[in-house]
Amino acid sequence: MSDPYTRLNEANSLDAALVNARSVVAQIKRDAIKALRSNTTGYGTIAQRLGLTKARVQQIANTPRKAWVAAYAFRDEHGNWHGHPELLPKGSYHDSPSFVPFSPADRYNPLAGQVMQIRYGPVDEDYGVSAYTVQVRQDNGNPLNLRMTHAVMDALFGPPIAGSPERQQWDAAREQRMRELSEAPL
């Protein structure tokens, strides 16, 4: 990479990945310490077992959870909302189009090829913010990578629980798209 802009873009991408990784690691540590703590196991015992000071274990356990600027809902090209569009009050979120048309590996995905309106804002990590991202087009035309809630991922790729009403509805939409594509002239 001899181009300085390319190197800078790569460095920025790596930096963003490191920030994300540090946050995930902090969450894992916090959750593990909280799971270990009980009426019979205090911070001192946990610290001893981990080779840390009691103060450090308390600091990890009491670090406040982070609010992520995350995509928590989207509107498809038919005007249907997916995810939880009413999660945040008006004025505390933004709506932006996806940067490129949605192109999942599954060509029969009901949302394939669509440019969606993504709604995003500060979402508490307890709400279920994944490490996966979606790219939106900002008002200035530049791309912005946003983490997605699990509700958005389920809407994009299908709910994970087989047999659930949500999954049955998603599968029916996928089958409809499959029929439409098989009838389309090549």
C-alpha cells in the first residue's frame, strides 16, 4: 500500500475494530465477574483466583455499560418497518439510507437488492447490540458503519428460532421471492 489515503483508511478500519474488540472484551469480563459473584463468593475471592487486586475486580464489575450508536430498525422499499422503530423518542435518532443495496449470500432473501432506510441512535448494549455492522450513507455522502441490534439482524437474515411465527413469516417471504425469481425471464 503506497497510497497514503489507502493506508490511512486501513489504519482507521483497524482502529475501529480494536475499539469494538476492547468493548466486547470489557463486556465479557464484566459479565463473567457478575456471574462468579454470589453470597459465598465475593470480589476478594474472585480477585485471588484471577490474580488481580480486589479493587480491579470491583472496577471491572462496576464499569457502566455503554450505549452504542446502533441501527435498531429499518424501513424496506415497500414501506414496512423491521426491528423496533419506536425504541427511541423522536429527535434522538437519525434515519439514513443504506450505503449500497442489500446483497446477502442468499439470493432468495426477501430484502435482497433493496436500499433501506436505516434508523439509528444511542442504544444501550443491554438491548442486544451485535458486533456486526451495516453501512449507511450520511448526509455528506460519506459511509458510516453502524453496529446492528439483534432485532435488525433477525429481520435481515431471518429469525434464528425455527418454527416460531416470525421465522415462518420470514420463510414464507423467502419462498415468495424464490417463486418470483424463478418466473423472471433471464
